[in-house]
Amino acid sequence: MGEAPTPATSFTFCGRTFSAEEVELMRETASQFAALGVTEISRTICELLDWKRPTGRLKNHECRQMLERLRDQGWLRLPEVRALGPRGPRVVALTASSDPQPQLEGSAGQYEPLRLSVVEAGRGSDSALWTELVERYHYLGYRVPVGAQLRYLVRSACCGEGILACLLWSSAAWKMAARDRWIGWSAQQRSRNLPLVVNNSRFLILPWVRVKGLASKILAHCARQLPQDWERLYGCRPLLLETLVDARRFVGTCYRAANWIELGETQGRGRMDRFHQAQGLAPKRIYVYPLSRHVQQRLCDARPPAASTL
């Protein structure tokens, strides 16, 4: 077999544009270090291209996903994944920790103050519990998030350590026509400033929690707390929140009650579809929530830290 071709033009992944010369460097590195695993190759490429978060940490997770995408497109080759465990989708073991609890009722005010706890990936019992609850009770189940991500468990002082809800915030959708028209940014401005937009990709009120107004109350707490948590983790303070609502299942009541703005529908290709290949998905309703005044102008004009491309 001949060598894999190299792209004639640049391409963009997770908000960073890579030149043809950089793709050639990736191809050569993958070839030269073929004896190493894919993780080691992605770390090496991150170092060579200085692809880091504002905190200085390598963006090896995103780099690995990019390399796998380039491999699937035929631009480079990667070593076979080492057989360290079972292949295929990750299986989340369900335990008694996520069993249904006694029903909670009332109004949101009765459960104040709410406490949003940041869940660090792979660390402690909260991480395992968050994953288990989302896998068991969210209609989409658990999926490993792409790019930057922030998870919360929501508790109430009146419920002790009982969990009311789980949330996942992650990297923004690469392109959404209705959102991009509303912001009014160019493709170059979007590529540069997309790290300033954060997507609410999972929101689960646990099925035994029947508390009126709780969902919108949680969203309001997130709007106040998330910017500082996100900036602490990634060195970049968000200006806009977004989410996609499956209109076949939900009407978006809690987002509207929390003053989110409905912009229209997606085109049904998937949130991270940069290559226009994912077809046939159901369109979803787009909602956004500005975290500052004049957010559209700021998203067009802002310049995130040089190292940031979440």
C-alpha cells in the first residue's frame, strides 16, 4: 500500500486551524513513532504544535480525536489500539448507588440554597455516581464528551447528600446557522472566539424529583457559577451559554423560564459535525443565554488568550 495522502489545504478542528504543513508534521510523527501508542503520539504532537489549554495542560484528548478523524479520512496512519481491555463502547456498571430514591415534591424555593458541586473526571465517588446516574436515567445515556467539559452534581441543604440533578457543560457546537446569524460573526471570528461559548449537553433532573420550578432555578445558579469554574479550569471566561433541545421529547419550558433565548432549529447533522457527514438526525431547538451585555459584539471582537482553543 502507498503512503496516505496529505491535505492540500488547511482544516479546522476544535476551533484551531491547522495548516497543510502541520498536518504533514502529524503524519510524519505518527509514522516515526508508530511503535508508541496513540496516546503517546497525540501528546508528542501537542508538544510540537504547542496545542495547550490556557492553563498549560496539553490538549491530548482533542488531539487524539483529531488524529483518529484524520486516520478515518485517509490522511495518516495510526498504530493499532493496544488490547488493554474490552473493545467497543464503554459499559457503565449500575450499582445500588443510583437506585431510585423516595419522591421529592414541593416548590424550588423550599430547596434553597442549592449547591452545585464540580465533579472532577475520574476522581472520587462523585465522578462514578454522576456517570452512573446519567447512564441510567438520561435518555441519551453517558457518552465521553468532546473537548473541554465541566460536570455538576446538584444538592440541596435540606436533602443532605441526596442528588437532585446532574449537568454536563462542554465545548460549543462548531457551526449552527441560527446561532451564528444571531451573533453575526464571520467564520474567522467564530474560529477565534468559539471558546467563549459553552454548551449544556446534558441536563438531568432525577425522575423521583418532582419539584416545581427547580430546573429553571438550577439553570440560573449555573449562569452565576459556571463562568468562574470554567475560567479556573480552562483560563477562558465564557460569554454565552447554548443548548439543543429535542422537540420530539421536550418543549424547552425550563430554558424559557430561565430567560434563555430561542433562536431556531439545527439542520440535523449533529453538534460536532465539521465534515458534513452525519445526516438524518432529528433537528433540535437552539437556545442561548448571554452572560454579559452586548454579547454579540463582544463575541465578534473578543480575543481569547493565545493558547486557548477549547
